[in-house]
Amino acid sequence: DLIDGLKSEYFSVRYWCAMISANYPCLELVYSLEKLLYENNLSPEDEFDLKSAALISLSMFGFPETIKVLKSYINKESDEELLSEAKTFLSELEKML
């Protein structure tokens, strides 16, 4: 299942499960995707791709918890492009809820 895939030892499995998660918004996936936002044991390119995929999926989840996750992430991320992406998604979610 997707939650198990998001925990896979293989980067490509985690990445594709993060992308597929966008189609299945559920609260359990919010927290699994959140964990991907804090991975730092990958190459810079893979880390960026994984975090971006997690952010894209989270942006599709209209839960108050998603807003909390994004706000927390914004306070900790230093990559400008990921920060911009997260802030844009947060703004859109706040308009929806």
C-alpha cells in the first residue's frame, strides 16, 4: 500500500508513492508524506525531488492538518525553491479551508 511504499528503503519507490498519493487524499498519508519532507540522507537532487513530490501531494489534501504540516516545514526548510513551492501551496490551502 502507499503508506508502506512511502517508507520503502528504495528512493524510487518512495518518490513514485509520493506522487501517486496526490490521487488518494487521506489523513494517514499526510503524516507519511510529512516524514519525506525531512529526509536528508539522499543526494541533493533526489532530496529535492522527493520533497517536491511530497509537497505536490500535500497540496491536494484539504485537511487542516496539512496546513499545520506545511507551516512547520516552512519554518525549517532552507531551499528557496522548495520554500516558494510550500508557501504557494499553503496559501492555496488556506483559501480553500
